[in-house]
Amino acid sequence: MRSIVTVTLNPAIDRTVWIDRLEPGATHRTSMSRAAIGGKGINVARTAGRLGAPVVALGIAGEDQAARIEQHLAARGIRARFVGIEGETRTNLKLIEQTDGRMTEINGTGPEVGPEILDALAADLFETVARERPAVVVMAGSLPAGVPVDIYARWTRELRRSAGEVATIVDASDEPLTRAIGAGPFLVKPNRLEAETILGRAIGGDDDACRAALEIVGRGPRAVLLSLGADGAVAALGSAAQAFAAGAIEAAPGRLTTTVGAGDAMVARLAVELAGRDPAEPIAPDAFFAACRLAVEQAAAHIATGG
């Protein structure tokens, strides 16, 4: 299996807290809380490594956590290099209400990134790709202050120019995602809200979601995996599209579950399936959709086991 490279520009300490019900202005007691090193690219790297893929995780982190992130990933067999910058790594707080599963997120912004730091990461990324010849590069997550909104698009174009056989996956939102779509990556993975924002319209049932995925394909990427939460996902490759029901979630009795990281698990499994293919053979729709089905099942397994 060829390797997977992940890029995380805005990692975080993800703290998830379970409470009975959120009442603004009130004092709450937690049922359980959990903190973990996170960021979409890091989550993808962790899951892909657990699935047996060789992974190189690159990124930027505040000087308080850069070495800790590298050690955390190294302990899981993942080669990691994070450029340290002045300031603290952001903290994301996720409040989950046990009464109905509703989640409220409060995400930090992280320290500002200067051009010299970004250039150092870019040099490491392209040197790693030239040396490793990975199957997949995953660029995922939000951008910290100071990073141009077109960075994923710029790096996608450079990867297409210098390493055309590498499949680039972008999992982002807002302007960074819109720009990346136009740069022609192999795949983008929006959720329903992100896809609706891109298209400027609401997305209905499976048939409409398939049309939406195909419409996004028409704007640049070769493929789309559109996650729909409890409604599953749809995928599109070229002119073909297919819907997938959400995987069954079988959590252990008494386990508190969360959907945090489920989309990242989906991306990780898809990247692993792509990394296991013969690079000399173009991917056919049937093979791609089979990989997407496994990705949807991986997301359900992530929820059931807590990651």
C-alpha cells in the first residue's frame, strides 16, 4: 500500500462535554468530558494509520502543542512534522445534550500564521510528495488567521502539476472549499450545509443530493463525497452518482456517543481504499462507489466506538 499524506493547518485540542440539557446562563454539571488532540487532518491521519496505511502527517501548531502532537502521532506509528509557531494551539469546545443529541460547538481561532511559516510547511509538503510518491494527499480543516483563503487551491494546482498521479482530497468549508473546487482536486467532501452554500440552494432527498454532487463535479473536482449526516451520503464520479444509507450504529450499552470526527473517519477510509489500488489503473465508478460505501460504514463505526 502506498502512503497517505495529511495536512492540518489549524489543529486543536478538542474538548467534548456531555450534559443533560443546555440552558444558557445556567450552571451545568457534566455527565462525562473528554479531551483529545484534533483537527481534521490529524483525525484522518489517526484513523488511516489505525487501518494499516503508512501515513505522514504535516501541519502547523502553536509552540505549546507542536511537539506533543508529533509525539501523539508517533506513538501510533505515524510520521509527523508540525511547524511550531508562537502562541497557543486553539481549543474547541463541543457541548452534547443527552436529551436529544443536539451539539453546540465553540471553536477557537488559533494563532496567526505568517508567510514564512506557511512557506516552510509548503516546502516540507512538496519535498515529502516528491520523495514518498504517496497515493493520496488530504488537505483538511479550517485555516488559521494569516493564511490566504486560496491556499488549498494553490497547493492542489501545484500537486496536479508536479505529481499528477497523486489523488488530492480537500475537506474544508466556505471560501477555501469553493476555491479548491475550482482548482480540480480528485475529490472534495462537503457536508449538506457546505454543499448548499456552494450551490446556493437547499438539497432535498437522495435524488436531489445526487444531482447536487454531480453539479459540484461539474465545477472542477473529479469526484465528490457528500455527507448527509443521519441520511447517509451520496458520491459522484464523472457523470455517475450513487446514494448510500447511513451505516448502522451499534454502541455498547451506556456508551455516550458523538458524531465528532465521523466525517474525518469517512475521508480516512476512502483515502486508505485509494492507497491500496494499483496506481496504473484508472479508478472505475464501481470501484469508487464500493470505496465510498466502506467510508460511510467507517463513519458509523467511529460513532459507535467513540473513535
